[in-house]
Amino acid sequence: MPEAAAGSGSAPAFDPACRRCERLAAYLDASRRKFPGYHCAPVAPFGAAAARLLIVGLAPGLHGANASGRPFTGDFAGILLYRTLFDFGFSTRPESRHAHDGLELVDCRLTNAVKCVPPANKPVGAEINNCNAYLRGELDAGGFRVAVALGGIAHNAILKALGHKQSAYRFGHNRLHELRGGPLLLDSYHCSRYNTQTNRLTEPMFRAVFERARALLQT
């Protein structure tokens, strides 16, 4: 059964059996046959239940979170993310190896705009929209002070979930947006392999985002 979002009355925070998107459900089925040891199901949010920091990524990677069942675990992007979270006191360990390794997040929660792995890591618009109710449920249920959007799709998904026009808040790395009725929105380029290897996102750039997030939580 879907996890009900406190305060929303309607929006579920997560449904581990969701099959709203025909293409994604079929891809999960095919992946399960090919990789029987993988999680191959919607990936649940991970972290502290009463966190003040929410980090929103794009979607599980085929051999990352789709395999492990934990956001960013097994993904290349998770190497930089978990190390940075540890350095700023949001994680008990600098490396996430698997879903049962004992790592805990501190005052922090990880989720994705799309909970199921998409082919070629590219969800289509309808799939992002179908999954937006779950993100809305998470935002309704949590008392988040800051939401970090990893990439433009996550940025737009947060705006949609909170009922804001995307044109009113343009994405920009380390750009801060004050949203009515929601947490502060802080943007970052996604810590993907492509972005880090092309130096679109450097480690100092990424660390600057979380340094700012930590400072915002202290105000």
C-alpha cells in the first residue's frame, strides 16, 4: 500500500508497487529477468524521517540504485555525493556500499524525481509528471528547511510539486530560491559522471552548494 503523506490528505509519499508508467514498468520487468539479484522496483527515499535537508536527484541508475535499492548507492554520482554529505556532517560514512552497510544520514533525506529506473537514464515528461505526486507527498510530509535539486529536472519537479511556475524560478548552479509555502530551493548541477568528467561540475563547486546548505540550516 502507498505510504500516506502526513498533512496532504491525498498525495502518497511512496508506493513500492507502483506501475503507473507502462514503459518504466516494462523496463523493470525486463531488468528483473536479466539481473535477478537486483532490486528492480521503485526506489524508496532514504534518510532521516525528520530531516531538514532534502536532496532530490533524477532517477535510479540501472546498475546503481536500481540494483541496490538505495538512492545513489552503486551509482558513480553517489561517490561524490556521499563523500560530500559525510564531510558536512549529513552522513555517518563517506561511502555507501550497499543498502545494508549501516550508513545513516543525519538531518538529511535522499529521493529522486522519478522513483523507477528509466531506459538510458532518460525519463519522459509523462513519467516525471506521474511520479510528481510522490514528491509532493514527501514535501507535504516532511518539515524540510532546504531542498537541494540535483539538476534541472529535479528543480522543475520540486516547483511542480509545490504548485509554482517553472518560469518564475530559473535553474542555476548554487542559485537559491525562496519559495512560498515550501523549503528554500538550492540548485546544483547533477553530480553525474558526465558532469564531473567534463568539469561542468567540479568538486569545489559541489562542496560550495552543501556548505551553503549547512549555513542555511544554521540560520
